[in-house]
Amino acid sequence: MGVNLQKGQKVSLKKADGHALTRICVGLGWDPAVQEKKGGGFLGSLFGGGSTQDVDCDASVFVCRGGHLTSVEDIVYFGNLTHASGAIRHTGDNLTGDGEGDDEQILVDLANVPDMYDKLIFVVNIYDAVKRKQDFGMIANAFIRICDDSGEFCRYSLTDSYAGMTALIFGEIYRYNGEWKFNAIGQGTKDGGLRELAKKFQ
């Protein structure tokens, strides 16, 4: 059983025996929130049923140098699944968020992330949020977790209200004194897309 983190909490990516995690899976998940049907006066089905459009959330990672995103090539997302270093790989897009477990996963080989990179920022934005008039008030049970081949190491469940927000900064993995740590962030933004969100870290 992994460690459950609170917002703002940091944890070293080391096991109890002192060995650092190397090959990890960063899993991000969310569910469509249950909404009241228009004119029905009762709770309806999840998104995808009735007249409510699916909310397409996209997970991405900004691979930063000196804490900043310096190149569009350092954004790993559904349109650029593998970082040039080969150490960071997105497993692909999930269009609805339905089902249990991770909705999207990013695989990171921490031991082989080039020294020039010191921070990996994990974000999720709603595709075409402004056009579709969607926000994270329509999403529930959002989380980020870190696993390796021995199981779940840590998990951060986002519990704040994110109504009106179109993007979320879930957390970051960063180098500190020669070791990797994870910071649970859980910050919402009103950026309309990945490009606007990326500007925050340049």
C-alpha cells in the first residue's frame, strides 16, 4: 500500500531500504461527475449518456531545464508520446475517463533522465474546453500516483473544488541534492489549452 499524500506534501522517491526508484509509472485518473438531468429532477447517468458530452481530459508532462520549459520538444503528450531522451513515454490518449484505475499513464526511467533536466511537471487539461463549455467541475475523483514494479509507492487524491478550471497541475517530480522527489500540487488554472498552460513554465 502506497503513501497517501496531502496537497503541498513532498516525498523522496526512495524505498524504505534506501534504494531510489528508477523505472516508474505515473498514473493519472479521473471520473466523469454524476450530473442532474435537465428537467428530470434526479441524478442521471454518467457523462456519455443522455445529452451531456464526454469530457476529454489529456495528461501531459513538461520536461524542464533549470525549472523552466525551454522547448516545445520537451512537452510529452498525445501528439508527442516519447521524449527525445527516450526516458519519458506517454502510453496514449483516453477520450472519456470512464472505468476504474489510471486513465492515462506516463512511464519515466528516472535513472536515464539526462542531467540537464531537473523537473517533470504533470498536468491535465480539458481538450477544447472553451468551445465545449466544460471545466473540472464536471470531473470527480482525480488523482496522481507513482508506481514501480513492486506496486504503488504514493498517491495524491485531489479534493479541492475545481469548478471553472480548465486545466490542473497535478504534481511534479524534481531533483533535489542528487535525488528525485515528488511534490503534490493540485493547482487549477483557467488556461484554454496546452499551449497556454505551457507558457506558465517558460
